[in-house]
Amino acid sequence: MKIEQADETGTPRRQGAAAAMPRHVAVIMDGNGRWATRRGLPRAVGHREGAKAVRRVVESARRRGIATLTLFAFSAENWRRPAAEVAALMSLFETFLVREARRCAENDILLRVIGRRNRLGAPLVRAIDAAEALTAGGTAMDLRIAVDYSGRDAILSAVALLPHGLPPTRQDLLAALGRARCGGAPDVDLLVRTGGEHRISDFLLWESAYAEVYFSDRLWPDVADSDLAEALSWFSGRQRRFGGLPSIPARSARSSGDSREEPVHAA
């Protein structure tokens, strides 16, 4: 199915005003297991329903003109879960990639998987390679799925790729994260976590240095287009000053003289 992009997805605003549409949205998809448990269902059912929410959010982000969407699907620490649950998740990832890669290609979406691959099964790695090859020409949105991902490990992997000699810059490390298939540019503008927890759980640590962080009590399988719209509306009211100050209108001239105070601009 072709996804139609909405008109007027966001108009850039002047510096110091409310934030415009985020270029990079990252989502910690939390709550699948609790969603199932509250209904007396196996946790695997919650994960399958969570996959349906992924499709809804990807379609919504594509329509709204979000350039990069990164979804946290499986952390490096999630290997500690019961073996049966991990196996079910890996099977679900493979099925998802096979099914959704064609939809992404039809809608000009570049799909990439970030994180380690040396602990994934060979069938899943083949599915990742095939999905990335099929969608390699996508330019409308960059969809990144984080699997066996750790923000700390990502930074270590990137550091190992930095050239020796001159001290690296921040941009050097951001580029190295991309080469390590662990994330990279652009920086995250809006980080969303569902499920009611208030932590970032080792996700995109470098890229999220100045991200606006939005927490939702909604369990991931229940997330819909309206939830993304609410998060984007919240973001649009934020003033992103990056350590500076918002723009302040110049004061009118005092009656005793012509001196004026110049406006202060964010750095």
C-alpha cells in the first residue's frame, strides 16, 4: 500500500521560537509484555501486537514527513530474557523484515538495522541483508531498527574506527557511528519512550545529547497515529536553545536617550 505524505508537515520557525518538525525521532518501544500479561495472554502475543504498532507508527511518520525514525526493538541486555521469549522475538524480527521490506521499498523508505550482528542467527542476518538491499534506494525516510543494540557499545565500536593522529571531533565520532552500523547522523531531535518508564536505557546516547525526551504511559501495542501526533505537538512547543538564550525583542528607545538593547540570540 502506498503511503501518501500529508501536506504542510511542518514549517521551520525562527530561532528561539517553538521547535519545528523534528528531523530525527527515536522511539523506545516499551510495554509489549505488560500489555499481554494484563490480558492473561503469553508475552509473545504482546510482541506480535507490538509489530502491528510498528507498522502504524512508520506509516504515520512517513506521512508527516519525518526524515529519520529509529525504533529500539531489542537491546543488548534483552538476551537475559527467557530463551523461549528471545527465540520468539528473533523469529518475529525475521518475519517482520521479510514482510515489511517490500512495503518500505514501495514507499521510498530506506530500512536499516543497527546494532551487533555477530550474535544473531544466520537466517535473521540474511533477512536483514535482503531488506537493506531491497530498500537501498529509499530517499523519503530513513527507518532504522535497533537490534542487539547498546549505546555504550556503539560508542566503543565507533571509537575503534577513528583514524589515528589528530584528535577526533564530535562529527568524526558521529560519522564513525554510521560506519559501524550503530546509528550516526543526524542527531536525535525527539526521543519518545512508551510504557510509563522514565529512562533512556542505553539508547542512542551520543546522538541524543540534546534530544527532547517525551514519556508516554501508553503501552506500545496500543500506540497509534494520535500518539505520535501528541508527541509531535508537545515537541512543537519546546524551545530548543542548545545552551543559549531565546530571542528577546529589542526594547524601545528610552525617553531619556536613543540607546537600545540588542536582542539576544541562541547560540
